[in-house]
Amino acid sequence: MVWFDNMSTTMYYSEGDCSDNGKVETHHSSHRDAMTGEDVKVKMVTRFVDKDKHVFEYYMVNPDGSEFKSMEIVYTRM
């Protein structure tokens, strides 16, 4: 997956896996935080709820391995 963010001029690249049923993609990546300049680890999960709804979740991964969901986007076809 490739992620572009308006907080930075960096293109983020991640790799991941898809669940056996094709309904959940999970990607892991690390990048430099635009605000702090520190390297951070992230996890991105896309859930394909149905043909009209997808949910994207973005987690910050702390040094101890715990996670904090910092963003959720719900895509709905109208």
C-alpha cells in the first residue's frame, strides 16, 4: 500500500496480508513523524464490510507494542 499525507511530502509504503475471506487487509509500516521527526511504527487495517462500505483504521504502535487508534475513515457508497 502507498499512503500520501498532507502533513508531509513523504510517500509512505507498507506491506501486509489479507484475511482468508478477503474481508480484512492489515498493513504494517514505519515512517518519520512529520511533527516530531521521530521514527514511528504504524498498523493500518481496512475492513470490507460490504460492497458499499469500507472502514479504514490507523493505529500508532508504541515502543512497548501497545496500539492507539488515531484515525478511522468510513467509506460509504451513496
